[in-house]
Amino acid sequence: MQTLWFITNPNSGTTSQAKCDAMEAVFEERGLRLAGRTDFPQDALPEGAALDAAGVDTVVLFAGDGTINAALRALATWEGAFLILPGGTMNLLAKALHDETDPHKIIHAAHGCDRRVALPYIVAGEHRAFVGLILGPAASWFRAREVVRKGRFGRLAAAVRGAWRNTFHRRGVRVQGARALGDSYQAVFVTPTLDGLEVAAVDARDWGSIAQLGWEWVTGDWVAARAVTESRTEQLTLAERKPVLALFDGEPETLDPGTTIRAGRSLETFIATRAEATAA
């Protein structure tokens, strides 16, 4: 790790312009060369060819899950290294790769570390999720979360009412391919592992789970919501006749009926400083 490209989102998670600037001071302290910086989404993400032309060996990501997801998809075939720093709300990828939660300490540890690992992800059409996928009516809670993120608290009550109405007054989503799952659910959580997919489904009859689901999304940590039915599988199929709202690492997309959801695996490109990090 000698020549870096720094990708940030100063407006996401726990990042800020000042914190992003402070990261650059740490690079300089360690004698690392900064070839370029991308402030996403204001700036376009770099292409692999441009990184190679600049002599970049490592892309440093200091942002939330959505920005990290976008960058990893854009650079899916690039063979350089990625260093993920905790700059979001949950920071699940950073926690899987590092013992530390302090970005400065992670940079210091990574500078002398040549260990790279692969990470699992979810594939659904052209979309990818490295942290998790959420399907179903309850995914509409993301609108309330965005209201909180943008500080528009005057609109929060309306957003919560809309999410609650969608959750309890719409038919649940149906998926096939996982044992123990019933007919339909208000939310289906899918988490990638190196062995396949972990599936956790929430039924609207469990009001406590749905209430917690909404609260966790509004406060940011949507993965923490309690689930009711759990299963494991290698592949799921969206058994619906109409498009379905889905959240990929917390970002909304629409999936077509019959979409296949499966597990994928990245190249061994992620710098891991954690003793027991996710390994290939």
C-alpha cells in the first residue's frame, strides 16, 4: 500500500469534510502518496484504467454502505487492493476486516499488512449487496430514514405513517428456494456468506418485530432488527408477478418478477488487518 485513491462521501454516515481531510493527513504521515480523491456522489467514480494509469495500488473507501457498494460495483474487475474504513452508521464490512474502529489506527495497521481476502456478496440481476438485501413492503421505511438523514424532521411523521401503511396494508413478498419459509412476509432479509445466503423473514403478525424494524431503520441500523423465521440457501427466486422494492446495502432498487437472488464472491482484494477476518 503506497499509492492511494481516496473515495469518500462527506455527507454520509459519520463522515464529514473535516474528517475526510484528516484522513489525508494520516496518509502523509505514513509516507503514502495520494494520486486522487473522489467525493461521491458529487464526483464520478474512477475507472480501473484511470487508477492503473495513475499507478494506484490501493483504493481507500471512507463512506457509508451505499457509497462503498457503488464503488465496489464500479471497480469489480480492478485487481488492486481496497481498504475499507468505518465511515457509515453500521460499518459491517469494516468490522469484518479490522479489529479497530478508529480509521487512523486502521490506516497505520494496513500500511504494513499485505493480507488480502475475498468477501461474499448478493447478486440479483445487475445489483449487488455486500452487507445485506431487504425485500418486501417494509423496505419502504427507507424513506423515513432519508428524512432523518437530511434533517427534514417536519416530514418525519408523514414518512413514518406512509411506511407503516405500506407495511401492514400491502400483501407481503413471496420468495422461493429456502426451507422453512411460509407464503409471504412483510420483510425478507438476505445476508451473504462464503457458503451461500442466510435468510431471515419477518411476518406482519409479529408486530414487535415490525415496530423494531421501523425504529432501527429510522435510526440507521436496519440490520439490527429482529427476525422471526430463519433459513439458509444457495439461491432464492422472487415469486411475484409485479416489481418489488428492494434495498441493497440500504439503497432502494426495484426487482423484476422472477429475479434470481444468489451468492457471489469477490476477488481477493480487500485488505484485512483483523486476526480472524472473513477469508477466502
